[in-house]
Amino acid sequence: MQFTLGRAGDALVIAVEETRLDAALALTFKDMVRESTTQEGSPVILDLSKVEFLDSSGLGAIVGAMKLLGPERPLEIAGLTSGVRKLFRLTRMDTVFKIHDRAPVIDSMKAAE
Amino acid sequence: MTDLKTFGSRLELECQGSLCEIREALEHVAVYLRARRIKREWIEDLNLVLAEALSNIARHGYRDGSGWIKLELDLGETSLDCEITDLGAKFDPSILGRSTPSPTELAEGGYGWFIIRSLTRTLKYLHEDGRNILRFSIPVAVSGEAG
């Protein structure tokens, strides 16, 4: 899966460069977060501004990623598109995650695949 | 391979129910609805409901394998009627998705049927001649804007 890693101040930013985060990508996504977060930075901000479609499997993988990181390293979400925002609201996951309206500006960037 | 037929306000699609083919099927449905100027938010809802229903069939009905799935859509004035048929394991939607897991539980699953139930009307399930048949409708509105 395509993603970009970067730092924004103290935070580690993971920008998902896919338009769909669904059942077909859920497992790969969790592995990607596990590997990416060997890098320093807290909180971890997940930039979803490219993601137009998220289903319950994708949402479950995001919740799984948050649990993987543990309470010491919060996972925050940025850049929700309209459909993704609706799913967060419907499942009330918008009450669990800190949600930023805009993706943070990245200091330095590294593209990965 | 996905087999697609459209007749005016009706779309029929058959696929082999792997997660990849489901993606392809959903893309065909979205293209079809956009061409009929259905509002973006209804297309998003239908896309989500179909993704949940079809990936449930692939994951549970066909146990992470693949199998035959037929999708039929009828576009009316105010609603889109859907029927999904498959030959996988029988299920009982009457007990599924009555509520969403509490957000504080941090459940990684259990949202699918809740999403389907929240976004559809007249959800009906039949098991006939070894086939699962799921019927539901989604309210739709045609966009007033061009494109």
C-alpha cells in the first residue's frame, strides 16, 4: 500500500496515499502502521485526506492500530473526507479519536511503498 | 471476472466474490449511478452498504475464499432497490447489527451489520434452494447539477 511518513513537530505523520481503505487492505494497513511506528514521534497522526472510502474493516484496522500503539502514544486522525467522516460519526468513533480538520504540515518527508 | 449487464434503470452484476472482484464490482456500480446523476452522498451510502454486505459474504459465507455472488439493482424515482444472492453459508441478519459496539470498547469488528441496518430500509433476508437472498432499499435523490 502507498503511504508517506513525515514529522510535524513532535508528531509522526502517516499519510495514507490510497483512495480506499477497505477489507482488501485492512491487514496490510495494520502491518504498515506497525513498521512505520518503529520511527520516533508522538502523537501519531494518521492523515486520511486521500481516502475517499473507508468500510468497517478499514475502521477496525484503525482501531487495531490505536490499540497497538497503546495509551502512551496516542493515534490521532486528520483530514476526513465526507464519506469517512460519516462512518466515524455513525459508529461514534469520532468520540474516541482526536480528529484534526486538516492534515498537519510536514517538516520532512519520506515516501514509501 | 465481473459480468455486468445494464438495462435502463436496472443493473445486474455477477462476480466471484473475492475481495478484489468486490472492489471492481463496486466501481461499476458507482460509475453506473454517477452516469444517472445520483447525488454523491447516496452513492457513498450505497457503496458502503454493498461493501459491507459483499465482504461479509466473502469472509463469512465463503470463509475467506470466493464464490458466486449476484447483485441486482433497480433504480426507481425515490429509491434504489437491491438484491444480493449467494451460495455461501446461511446467516441470520435479524440478530445482527441491532446496535453498534460501544466506542469505549475499542472493538475491531462488529460494525458491518450496524452500518447496513443504519443506511437501508426494508431489509429482508430469505434462504431458498440453498441460496441466501438479501433485499433492501436505499433512498436516492437525483442531483440537480450537471456532471
